[in-house]
Amino acid sequence: MATAIRSGAITESPAEPGAWPTFEEGRPHGAPRAVAAARHATESLAAETVVRVRSHPLRAVGLAMAAGALVGACVGFGIGRLARNCRRL
């Protein structure tokens, strides 16, 4: 593909929010920072979850059981409805 600009030559950063990322040597500047921020947020969430489960173990087990029952009921209902509709065809 022919381009008017050499690859990796874009160095100016647009000032408007939501603009395209800037490139130097073919790599976006914001991607490593975004990955690092997501990793830190995930680690923080995991640590906070451990603290909450240790402080309220019965509540955590009850919540997990309720969530599992709800998901199981929804999946069972969906599979039953799908099987009933397939038998009619």
C-alpha cells in the first residue's frame, strides 16, 4: 500500500481528546500505559476481594451460592426452552 508519510514518522500529538494515538517507530505511546493501568487495577481488585472474603466468609459463600443458582437457573431455562422449540420443528 502506498502512503504519503513514512512509517513511524508521525510524532505530533493531537491536543483533542479521543484523537488517534501517536506513533514513534511503529508503536503507540499509550498502549503500555493502558496495559499497566489495567494490570494494577486487576491486582487491586484481587487484593480487595481477598480482604473482603476473609472478613466476611459466610457472606462470600452465600453470595457465590446465590450467583451460581441464578446462573444455573437461567442456563437451565434457556436450554429447556431451546429444546422445546427444536422439538416442534
